[in-house]
Amino acid sequence: MALEFKTLQPSEYYKKYFEQKIRPDGRGLWDVRPTAINIGTLHNADSSALVRLGNTTVVCGIKLEMAAPKSDEPKKGYLVSNIELSPLCAPHFRPGPPSEQAQVSSQLLYRIMQNSKCIDLNDLCIQDGKLVWVIYCDILCLNYDGTVIDPSLIAITAALKNLMLPEVTLDMETNTPKVNFNKKKALRILTNPVATTYAIFEENIILADPTYEEEIGRASCRERV
């Protein structure tokens, strides 16, 4: 009977819970789901972290590359982040080009990382004006049950904390970089950004860390960093 009520009248179903300051999964309106973190889950990546937030699971893999810096920022390296939401993580995502949600989520994550100044891009300089590190942070959602930004931010920060930069010297005659993997240094982490997503139900009920079912039944969704 409860399942039929939820299917036929989802708004009324949730409203009856929310009016009692509780949610169908037993959480209070402002409670977030349990979080678990595993470091070093991808052995082929330079660093990685897997994060579970309730049933939402993401994994961040980091790969290092070298590139020339921008001419107007000769000492700054690059931090590139991307979130992939494939049909494997939830059936409502479709194969093909990145969905609008994936693009918006990737752009939001990039802005958070830039504005929080989690790392100093000058620390990625190898040779002033000639060579810098590029940090590619690819986040794959393995299971989607709402709130992808929050675990993605935890995963990328955890992976960056575990990242080691090998020593690189530049041969001035051949202009060829030489990498010494036996000598590495940790990347400096300056801040620890954390995000919490909120869903607004019927304009006056605020839910922290919404599930997918709560997301599709809400009026709007906001992230607070």
C-alpha cells in the first residue's frame, strides 16, 4: 500500500514524512548519510580515492602530465577536473556525449577547486616559463543515488592529499625533461573544501544530502561550500 501511495502521489508521500521532521530512510531533514573513504584504489593512477556517501559511490583517479605554461602565467600549472555520469551508475543517464548534469557538475567542481585555492598552482612549476605539471582529476560515478558533488569533492581532495610529484630536471641542451621516480615530494594542500547539497521541497522544506528520489521530487537543489 505504501509503495502504491509513493508511486501515485510521490509529493504527498514525502510531505507526510517531512511534516514530522523525518525522511523515509530514517534521517532527520538536516542529516547527511554516512561517508566512507578508501585511498589508493586504482593502481594504474598516480593517485586515487573512492568515496561512498550513502549509496552514491564515486572514484577519483589522478594522472600527471607535463606541459608548457601559459605565457602570461609562466609559473602556474594546471588542475583539470571532470565528472562522468554513465548509464552504469544509474539507468536515467544515457550513452553518448556528457549529459547536461555531468557538464554542470564538472563546471561546478572546477569552480570550487579554483575558488577554494586548495592547491597553489605555482607549486606545479617545473621550469619557469617552460614546463609545468598538469593534474588530471577524472571522477567516475559508480553508483548514483543523488548528491554527486559532495562525494566528488571529498574524493578529489583525498586523492590530491595522497599525490606525490616526482622530481623533474630539464636538459637545457635537448630541452628534454628527465623524471626521477625515486625522488618524490607531496603536493601542498592549502585548504580542505567541503560541500553539502540541499534540496528544497515545496519552497519551505530544506533537505541536506538528498537521495535521487528526493532530488526528482524537489523544487530546486543548491550546493553550499
